Amino acid sequence: MARIGVFTCWCGENIARNVDVQSVAEQAAQLPGVRCSQTHKYMCSDPGQKLIRDTIAAERLDGVVIASCSPHMHLKTFRKAAEHADLNPYLVEMANVREQCSWVHSQRSRATAKAVDLIRVAVAKVRHNRALEPIQVPVTRKVLVVGGGVAGIQAALDIADSGVPVVLVEREPSIGGKMAGLSETFPTLDCSQCILTPRMVEVAQHPNITLHTCSEVEQVEGYVGNFRVTIRKQARYIDVDKCTGCGQCWNACPSKKTPSEFDYGLGKRTAIYTPFPQAVPARPVIDRDACLRLTKGRCGICVKKCQADAIRFDDQDELVSEDIGAIIVATGYQLYEIGKPDGQGRVTGYGEYGYGRYPDVISSLQFERLVSASGPTGGEIRRPSDGAVPKTVVFISCVGSRDNAKGLSYCSKICCMVNAKHTMLYKHKVHDGQAHVFYMDIRAGGKNYDEFVRRAIEQDGAHYHRGRVSKITQEDGRLIVRGVDTLAGEPLTIAADLVVLAAAMRPATGVEDLAQKVNVGYDEFGFLCESHPKLRPVETNAAGVFVCGACHGPKDIPESVTQASAAAAKVLLMFSRDRLYREPEIAHVQESACAGCFACRRSCPYHAIDPAEIRDRQGQLVRRVARVNPGLCMGCGTCVALCVSKSVDLEGFSEEQVYAMVESLR
Amino acid sequence: MNTAASDPANGEFEPKIVAYVCNWCTYLGADLAGTNRLEYPANVRIIRLPCTGRIDFNLIVKAFEIGADAVLVSGCHPGDCHYTSGNYHARRRWMLFRELLATLGIETERVHFTWISAAEGKKFQQLISEITSTTRDLGPYHAYREICETCEV
């Protein structure tokens, strides 16, 4: 390459104030391989770009260096300009003489000299640049959504409505997630199930959605646009096609003592059951650990009762394979485990609150079930111990959240609103009751959120105490809550009938496993990492994998839904063309030199390197070498630095280019 | 040595510093120093690479060979790597390589390894000022060049 054009920008006064642009251009013209050197007041402007295009054509340039601002600012601009002049865009390089020169060096002679050096480096590099074409990857237009809570439902419906097939995988027997168990939602107090269940039914009936419940992602192979996903469907012991969901079986089931997961242990369920009346699919499942037939070989009443002949005690787990183009992870959250026994007779995490020991100390999600019309008490607020209506209820904020001693430094974000909602729901049902809230701060940012908290305090008369609770004990059937009111500056003891702990939000169990399968990072708390907190909030560093909802961080329903729709939009954007176009600046292996040590493979953060077999004409294995998957490689170059035989190289930052850059500074 | 950093007008020793930085954190940190007009000595020549994981440590030796008086390697903070883990590889390599350099007799105080994020323009300014000043105190890296010349003979 020997016909390079250097274009130095004045950037008005920005570069020209501290750099002698004319002198730089003259010196650049003398650099080896430089054909012409020009300047312009504003190189990024239309006339500036025209100068570049015209010069490329007139001088038949085969390489271009723009000395102006940061490549993060305008490299794309100038590469496009080159493309318009029929020069391969990857033959354009930039020298950053503004951010890293004229703006930080006021001594004109030295800034000018450095500018020349920066151009020298860029020219040295561009002499070794190669024309590159974007990598094209075929796309399977089908999406996997993992998790059927409100976020997963929203994402699945958005995508399915646009005509793209969706496979929705849910671990539980029904979709609906945590939201299905809520009573009313803030800040409007509209009934949670009234909003959600029609959406759940829509999922079940949508021609573009394949729903797998009682299912988990077993294995993920492949890469963006071309995943192959294996889903494990747990044995349901029900033929869902024959079953009509009539309910004869679960009404007759004699095994009635299993704590209901959906009611968080406040109610009981049978061994053959649907988690809640509006479950989707509206088909029961048999709990293999509770069913008398499956555990002891006795019973079988459900078989007799079933008129559809739908009970299948010989049902087996089934593995389903799907070809998938993009994956959305929406696995949601669980509550922080309060008062968890550590196996040595002690309790970790707020043992002093007596959760698990005192039946009337419950979590916020359990309180939701107590208030819910479909809950174990039919919507009447009755405490678990004796079924009495509690006259004094204490709500405690930040149980786990913002507590470094418990290892969770973050704010769970929804609890302040949840507490305000709970005091209101309580006061609306128990008019003469007293609601007390212990809080650290009230964080109610959001549309109509602060107004909602004010309403709880001012209209519904909730008592808010700023301070923590140190201990809860039980005396004469009442819970003695000892805390402090830091605004009043005095200790505070309240005799309560019921205590509700707003436990922190944590990512759902098993999310780390899933994250490793789809190659997405997670933080110290297990929340999945987005690609960029502001500009790429639903993408991840694994191409083709997106996140939404509370698996990514604490979120309320509106935020989860917003993020789910955003993820859906990103997937649809990806599917808007038949092929994916990726940056060609990726690694490649010179297979003839590769010794097959696979150090590169172990170091690759994207699992983009696979072993390939080289065989002779007779089909005999000659040797195994590393091969880069262009659909996965992101171009970090870690493999290049590790390769002992120097048989891996990185387009755009090749050994030749980088060494030439350093050499130019000699 | 015909490049400008070591060719001062005032006759004083001007160290030549080669900086290998990653594209996503330190390069943007340097850009931010510019945007905030944070002045620092003009002795550093940045070579932009996608990731510190890309830096083969032969490049450090190469920098000394072409006459650098100090070398800087800087990338994203641990946990912040754009490519998830390239900086961890760089860090591991650096831990091993530093000892090797010391064994070979290379003055390891001339090799600097740091993390600078895209938000740390101020830190970039301070770091470059500091490295320039310490390298100025150390003086030109004659010892290495003499070895190079001997080898060439």
C-alpha cells in the first residue's frame, strides 16, 4: 500500500489553536507511502467529507488517515465517506490530534510535534490494513424466552404479535411468575391478576408461541442467530392434550398436606394440583414427591376420577430441541432468605426477627397472598397462627437490602412502594387497625409514586418511623417489636399481631447456571450483566442474548415490562434482515501453523474458538487445530497475545499493524 | 531516534513514553482528559488496541527497543472489561512477566501497569504527569539501547 492520503482537520480553532496544522500537513506529506496531505477547517462537515471523497478518487488512494478528533467520535463517519468513494472503509484510520493532543498540550511546538507522531503511527498502521468485508451470519427467526413472569410474557407477546415464532420456557407448572401471586399493584391499586391473567391466556392461545411449562433450559449450543437449545420438560404425569382441566382429580386427591408454593407455605395443596385457579396452561401436574402412587405405589384415585383418561404415571422427562436465533432471559427474582438455618443450630440473616420461628412474622410476598382474594384466607387478613384479624401490623423495610453485613449492598427499589401499598390494603380491610412502618429512607421515585406514599401516610394514617428494628420477641401471643425512631430520638416498642418483612430482591435460583449456559456475565449478587448500563441496557456481551426484568437487577412491574418490550424490539431489529452483519475485525487462525495447544480456546471469553479436524483425502485425521467462529468472536485479541506459535492474528490490529505502529516511533 | 518526544527544543531530556491502552476504558479516559482540557506533558504516544488482553508482552520489549524510556499498559478496571475478561489475562501475564523482566535486568520501574476507566480523565492526566516526571528523574534508558546496539554488532 503506497498511495495514502492524510487529511488534517483544523476543527475550527480546536486543533489549530495549539497545533500548527499547516506544518503538520507538510511533514505528513513526507512520511513513507503518503501520496498527498490536505487540511480542512472542518473535515467532518459536508465539504470536508467531499474533499476526502474527491481526493480518494483523483489520487486513486488506497489508504486514508484522518488526523482530527477521537475515532470514537468520527471513525464511522469517515469510513462511510471512504465507502462512498469506493474505497474499502477498513482502509481508513484516524490520528487523534484533538482529544489526545491539541486539547491537552498548550505548548504549540510540542503539540505540533506530537500530532506529527500520531499521524506517523496511523500511516504506519494503514499501510498494513486490509480491505475487509462485514461478516454475514444467517439467522433463524425464532426466539427463546426463558421465564414466564410478566417480563417474559411481555417480551414473548411483543415478538409473537409481530409474526416471529417464540418458544417460552417456564420452570413452574404455570406462567405468571411472581406477579400472578400479588394482590394489588402500586401506584394504582389495580388488581394484579386482572391485568396479568388475560395476558397469560393470550400467551396460551397465541399461534406463534410454543409454551413449555415445568421445563428448564438444559443446554445451549451455537451462537448468535444459530443457537441450538435443548429444553428439559419434566414429567407432568398428565396428558395435557387429553386433560380438560375439570378439577375432578385434585378435588379427590387424598394427599392434601403439601405446603402450596404459590401461597408461600401459607396454604396447603394436593399432590395433583394446579398452582392457582387461573393457571396457564389450565392443566394440573402431579408432584412426584407427594403423590402416594408415585412414592408408595398405592392410591390412584385420580385415575378413577379422570374421565378423559389423562393421568400418566409412566410419564418421563422429555428433551426437546429447538433451533433459535435469539434468546431473552427473563428469569426474575426470589426473596432474600430471612432467618435461614445454617445447619449448625444457628440462624443467618435476621434470626433476631424470628422469621420461621414465629408464625406471625411473614414476608411481603406472603402478605400479598393474605390480602389476595384468591389467597388462603379468601382475601381476609387473618394471621397465620390463630386466624385472628391482626389489629396492629408492623412492616419492616430493608430486610437484607442495603445491608453490607448481609452481603447485599444494593437497594431493592420496590420495597418502599410495597410497604406503602400494604399499609393501604391493610387499612382498607381492617379499618380500626394500626399500620406501622419502620424505614431507613423512603425511596419513591417514579410516576405517581411519592404521591402514593403520601396518601398512605396522610389519608390512610399509616405510622412511619424512621429507624431499624433490633429484635422481635413473642409474649402472650403478641409480637414485641423493639426498634428506634431516630427522628424522635428515642427507642420504640410496639406490641404487634403481625409483622411483615420486606425482604430484599435476589435473582432467582439457578440463574448462574443459566448464565453460564448462555455465556452471560453476572455480578457478585447474581444479577445478569447488561452490555452497557446506559446505551445497551438489554443487550449482553453474548451476541444474540438479551435480558429483561428482575434477573438483571431489582425492578418493579412497569420497569420490567418496559425492559421486556425493549428486549423484544432489539430482537426484532436483529431479525429485520435475513442475515446478521458483524464487524470483520476479528481473530483468525492460520491453520497450517497452529500446533493445536488450544491455549486460545481456554482464554476466549466468548467461547468462539473450537477445535477443527484436518483430515487427509482418505478421511484420516491428520491433526486438530483451533478455528475461530466468526459469529461469536468479538475481536478482543486475547488469543493473539497467548498464541505461542503466533498462528492466531486479529484483523484490524494484526501483529504486523501493531508492530509497524510501534516501529514508526523509533 | 527521530521522533519528537526525545527531540526537545530546550535541550532538556524529554522522555519518550509508549502507552498501550485498551479501546474502551483507558482510551476513552484519555479522550475525557481532552474533553475536560486537562493538560499533561506531551511525552506519551498512545497505541490504541482493542483490549489489554491483546498486548503480547513482546510489545513492551519492542517499545524499549525503539527507544522508549518508559512503557505504560492500561486497561479497564477488573470487572469492567468490555470483553468480560481480557484485562484479567493481561493482569496475570503482567504478574509473570514483571518477574521475568526483572530477571533479565530490565528496569521494571520503567514499566507501568494501571487501570483507568472511561470516567477517569483526571486520573489519566495525573498518571501521565507522574510517569513523565519519574521517567525524567530516571533519565534516558541508555542501558537498554547499549544492549541493542551490542546485539546489532
